[in-house]
Amino acid sequence: MAILTTEGVVLKVHALGDTSRIVVVYTRDLGLRKFVAKGARKTPSRFGFALEPLSRSTFVFYQKPDRDLHLLSKAEVLDPLGSRLADLTRLAHAQAALELVDRLVWGEEPHAGLYDLLVRTLAGCAEASVAALPAVTLAFQLQLASELGYRPRLDRCAVDGRPVSQRRAFSPQRGGLLCDACATREGGFVALTPEALASFSLLLSRPVAEAGEYIELPRSTELLRVVEDFFRLHFQRFRGLRSLDVLRSLEERPNPGEPS
């Protein structure tokens, strides 16, 4: 049994017995890990904010070979982000980033680039303007897909590599733009506006935290639907973003006293 130290972001927690927790963490150098934190539900907890979802912390644990659960010895918080996100909209977008990693990342294979992308996205959820948060989430989705090997193709036809159609025909099924022949033959594409396509390209390549500076809200609304279709078709475990669905339902709920 080895004693290891790593840095990670807490994705979610589960109760274990009367006093303990199972903590799911995405780490920078050890991939996805699950820890048993004994006594974590006691008040006050010796772990403080280190085990709260959205917290970035350091973890010292006993690694058991061929086991899914590892015993946590110590945890110290580096950034208790969840405690600083009082705004519901910011919290929902930050939780959406955790949902994506929890759903789409498998096993203990390290991916430092993806970890750093997650940390930058969570920082963006705290620092960007509220109006820019949909763009931050979009940028994270697209760059996460790229890190996992599913980068949407925008320079050439995603099917045969020919020049793309002037109709800006994006196929969620094929994972990119289509040429005229493929668009006519296959159908099922979305005709992007010129502004949406330009934003699409920028979201794939520019820093996540700056996404709100180069994409307008109408464009993000158009792209959110396209990107969600793309994810549903290419990632079996993706079932939408529950955090954003809850946020939308709250935003659509009429205020008391207003006519329905």
C-alpha cells in the first residue's frame, strides 16, 4: 500500500454510513479517483471545505492496488470555490462543468491538459460576467471534446475532407461541417449563421475564461443547441446538463403575483 499526494477538484460526494463520505475527485496527475473520508460527516469536520464539490484541494491517501476506493488520510483546501459562488447562475454553470467531467472522463489515466482546462473554466465561472457564462460553458464543452479526441472539424468536410459548403452545414452526427455533396446526400445538418460559425471557431481555440469577450448571447443560444446534439451523439453517457436544466426551469417560472 502506497501513500500518495495529489491535487484535484471535488466532483461530488456520497454519504457512507453515519459519519463518513465517498468523495469523487478529478486529479491532475492520477485521473479520476474515489476516496473514503472517514469521519467527514462529523461536525466540525477535520477536512473543512476540502471535500466540498467545486473545491480544489490537495489529497493524501493510501492507494490500494486493484481497488476503486482509496482511504483518505488528509485533505487541505487550495480554493474553496463553491463557498465563493453565491450567485445561482454562476453556481449552475460551475456545476455543469463538474457534470461533464464526471460523465465523460473514465478511469485513472492522467490528463493534465484536461485538468487545467477544468480549473480555468471554474475560475471563469467565478470571474466572468453573468451574461458571459453560457459562452464559458460552451467553450469548455468544445475544448473538453477536443481533449478527449472529438474535436469538431470546421476546416474541411468531416466526411470526405473536401471544401465545406457555403451553407455552413454542420452535422452533429458527423462531428463537423459538410461539403455540398455530403450535405445534400446525408441531410440532418444545421445551417449555422456566419456569426455562429465564427464564434464556434473561436470557442475551440481561445482561452475559456475570455469566451464572453468574443461571443454574443444570441450566438451562444444557437450554439448551445448544436453542441448539445453533438455531445448526445458522440458521448454515450451524456444526457444533457442537469444543472443548466434546473437553472432554466427556475428562470422560466413566473414570479408570484405575475399573470401566468
